[in-house]
Amino acid sequence: MHLKQNTDYSLRILMYAATHRDEMVSAREICEFYDISYSHTVKIVNKLGKLGYLELKRGRYGGGIALAIEPEAIDIGTVVRQFESNMDVVECFDPDTNTCSIAGGCRLKFFFQEALDSFFNALDGKTLAEVLPPQK
């Protein structure tokens, strides 16, 4: 399984904002720190703002990005689900596009579903606060 780049970036952006709680940060600052595309950063920042994770203020002076809620309230599993639009590990997970000739009698998809459930069980309940570096 491979998470989309936007999912990875969303978690990085949240971590950056959480480690800079005492200041507003810019999208440019974040993309330079992680060496990621500015346009990707802006799109993800906007989505994180719409989802309520980030506070976004416009303006050259006093504008920027800040964490809108406490890191302890941000669930990693929830963020991953919000950024991953398709978690179909194998073709037969989606009955609308499934063309597998053995899907009707195959039980392999149940093992993959169990693995996917375990993946999210490992992330659910884990918070942004738990992945931040220790404060000095």
C-alpha cells in the first residue's frame, strides 16, 4: 500500500504548524523547509483550513498559517482518511470497476480488508502530538 503524496504532505504541514505554535508561518516557509512544491503546499494548506485543522489569515503583514486546534485533538487516522480518496488495495474492493474473473469465489480480498483495517486501527487514536519532536 502506498499513501498519496498529498496525504504525506498534509501530515508534514500539520507537524510544521504544530512545532511553530507561537507564530504564523507561510506556505513558502513550509515548502522550502520540506523541499516540496509551492502549488502543492497551497492546495493542501487550503484543504486543511477547510477541514478546520489550520487557521488561515490573508495579508502580507500578520497573515499566515497557524494550527487551529490542539495537536492532541488531531487524529492521524482521520487525517489520512480525509486525504486518501481511494483505499481499494485490490481491484475487487470496488464492485463497479471489478473485472476479476475469480472475484465471486475468492476470499483473498477478506485478508486484504483485514490488513487495511489493521492499518487504520494502528493510526486511529494516535494524535499529531504523539509524532512531534520532543520540546526542548
